[in-house]
Amino acid sequence: MPTVAIAPSILSADFGRLAEEIIAVEEAGADLIHIDVMDGHFVPNITIGPLIVEAVKKVAKTPLDVHLMIANPGQYIDAFADAGANWITVHTEAGPHPHRLVGQIRARGCRPGVVLNPATPLAALDYLLDEVDLVMLMSVNPGFGGQKFIESSLRKIAALRRTASECGLQLDIEVDGGISPATIARIAAAGANIFVAGSAVYGSDDYRATITSLRLRAEAAIAGKEEAI
């Protein structure tokens, strides 16, 4: 299994003091800064663009994990790469040519990944899996933070991990949606190793304690000390 990583999503941060919020979660042990980009078309919400990513890059010491929930992502990959994204993930549902998008991301020196919405089957990855560094599985319908984890995602995570293992791929499986100390053990035991946590971290009184709890529960589950499903 690849290494466990905790990725707080700034979607749940206090944007009035965003720089402080980023520094705080990094000091608390965050491995990545997750940035949810929404355009009001692909998902029913509008968040941030390249200018905010550029501002975050000036503060963050950890890699920026930029999740493009936008229509026509190929038009904006260069802008987000220029802004300082280290990882860029795009939805297979956002256009007809995800293979081309993955190549575009890698050509810009960023780590490429693809994302599947909850109802999108793993078959969408049949001719992509060996081209990407990571797959993100949405465990809520994208658009808003603070949603409840969709339980059927566990079967999907487990199936993807089995496929990756059978193909000999050291694939990172990232899960976004409903991650909390109460859910992370089952998600990790199913096969995920990167966990996007927004409200669970930024809604807590102690960022360090929450991130530490998430990491320890995930590591214990992967080690087989907690049950999967």
C-alpha cells in the first residue's frame, strides 16, 4: 500500500484568514493542501480560480492538490500549472478525452490524476489506469462540503485497489467526501490511502489532534488492526 496522506480541503477554511489557516494545518501535520475548484457548471457551486492557487502557493510548503470540478478542464490546466499546482485531478465525466487531459497535466510537470463521481463505474478507467498516478473517488456528490459519506463507495474503493494490485500498479487512491475520524478506518481498510478532509479538520477545535487521529486510524486500518467493511 502507498503511504497514508491527509489532505485538508481549504473549501472549509476561513477565507478571511486563509494564509493563517493553511499554515495552521501544515503545522498540524497535513501532507497536502487540497484545493477544490468549481465553476458553477460542472457542479452547482462556484469557488476559486488560478489567482487563489497562486496566492496559496506563496504560503504553502506542502504540495497543492488541485481538484478541477469544471467544464472544459483542458482550457485551464496550463493556468493552474502556472499558478503552482503540484497535483491536478480532472473528472472523467468532464469531457470526451480524459487521456489527452492526463497527458497535458503530465507535460506541465504536475502529478496527474482522474476523478470519478459516485455513480460513475470503474469501467471508465479501463484504458486510463496505467496512465495516471492517482485516482480520486468521490464519496459524496461534488459541489458542497460537509456531506455524508456514501457507503457504497467502500465497495468501489475495494474493487479499485484489487484491480490496481492485479495490474501491479502502486496506485494512490484518494477519497473525497465525508471523511472523518468516524469513517476513515473503513475507507482506509477498503484500500484508500489519501484522504481529503475539509469540515472534519477545519470544523474542529484542534487541527493537530484531528489530523493525528485521522492518520492513526487510517494506518491502523491498513495494517489490519481495524475491520474494513
